[in-house]
Amino acid sequence: MTYVMLIAGLALLLLGGEFLVRGGVSLAGHFRLSPMVVGLTVVSLGTSSPELVVSLNAALEGYPDISIGNVIGSNISNMGVVLALTVIISPFVVKRKEIIDDMIIMAGTGVVLFIFLIDMRLSQIEGIILVVLLVAYIYRSVRNDKKEYIDSEPELRYSLALSIVIIIISCLGLAAGANMLVKSASTIASMMGISDRIISVSIIAVGTSLPEMTTSVIAGIRKENGLSIGNIVGSNIFNILAILGITASVKPFSINDSNFKSDIYWMMGIIIALILMIIPSAKSSMRRWKGIFLALVYLSYIYIVFFTT
């Protein structure tokens, strides 16, 4: 029954996130918001909403290790599973100038998180700082991209009233799915004799990264250069600044498992490897071997997590 709850929780998170995006985009259209602003707010929240709800719910329920592990694990799986799978299925070329600044920001947010977690806790002040950095990042993105915005007809998929109803139902579904996922995952971890950290950086992290996986794989297949890696980089920044920022602002928490510091090292290591793959030339080819390399790094990380800690 516990495993059924785990699967049902993941399903509710995926459905809730999908319909939150649809309802949010439609609602934004009614208020004449630009596609860029919608992407930076509603869509980003929608694809990362499983991580947000799981982390916040875990902190409120008294499972801080699941809260932090979900974010760090999701960032690692975004690069080692989502991007790797996308590149293996459909290699693509990315323009360095379009993504390198955001990749450096992604690395910077990882460094900030490491500094904040030196004392093994995330305070309310630190959470607020992360949220402020998020607002600054969104402002920067809007300011830099404003000149590229071309007015277009808004997407009015649903009526205003129906859009609001869909958003409310989606949020309820996310809350229910997160509650089922956290409780079932914690129960499974106890039954198997493994820690909340291990279950959160593996099963929960991959499960909550499925929206990003769907978006990136489809973008890769359609040969939309840069969109795949851009989605992942943006999601990783959002995970740290928004998810942990909002969670700590609402419910400051302490971490019980000191091994989380090694998880941050892994996250930073993969980020650096990814930057090195992009830097060499103005147009960097994300070839299949790079995807295989990222996948092997991720498998090595999972092996160490399960069998050596």
C-alpha cells in the first residue's frame, strides 16, 4: 500500500504541475502578460512546483532532510538524468553567449547554498535572502530580454473563471500528492533501513524532475537549440532560490545528515563539468558522448549514495 501511495503521489504531482502551467498561461493571457514573463513566473513555477510543494510539505511535517535532499537531488538529476537523456536521444548545438551567464549564476547559487548550510541549518533570514536573489534574477532576465519581446496574441485556452478554477484544483492536487509522496517515501526509507537523505536525493528527486524531463526531451527532439539546456539551468536556479528560499522563509529547518555537504560537492562538480562543455567555442555541440558522460557521473553518484554512505 505504501508503494501505491508513492506512485499515486508522483502521479498527482505530475498532473497538478501540468494543469497549473496550462491554467497559469491562460490566466496570464487574460491579463496580457508577455510570453517571456509567463515563462519566468507561471511556467517556471509549474515545472518546479512538485519540488516546491514536496520541500515545503516535508519541512512542515518534520522531515528536513527530505526537504533539502529533494532540491539538491533534483538539481543533480536535472543534469545527470534529464540533460543526459536529452543529449543521448537528440544531440544539439547551443550558443555559449545565450546560456553562459545563467550557468555562472547557477554555479553562484550553489556556492551561496553551501555557505548557508555550513552550520547545517537554513534560517528564515537566509531564506529571505534567497527569495530576494530570485526576484533580482527574474528582474535581470526581464530587463535583458525585454528588447527581444515581440507582441503577440495571448493564449486564451480557457475562460478567466475556468483558468482560476484549474489553478486552485491543481494546487490542491499538488498539496495532496506531496503529502502522499513525503509520507510514503519516509515509510519506505524506514522499512528498507535507509535514510531520508538517500530516498530524497534519488527516488523523490527523479520523480519531481519528470516535468523538466518531458520539456527538455521534447525540445531536444524538435531541435529547438538551447531550449533544453536553458530549461534545466533555469530550473536549477529556481530550485535553490525559490524552493529553499520560500521553504526556509516559512519554516526554518536544521539538517540531520552531514552527508548533504558531499551532495553539494557533487552538484557543484557536475555544474563545473557542464560549464567546461559549453565554454570552448561560441557554438558548443552537445554531442552524445557528453550525455553519456553526464549519465555515468550520475550513476557513480547514486552508487556512492546507496553503497558507501
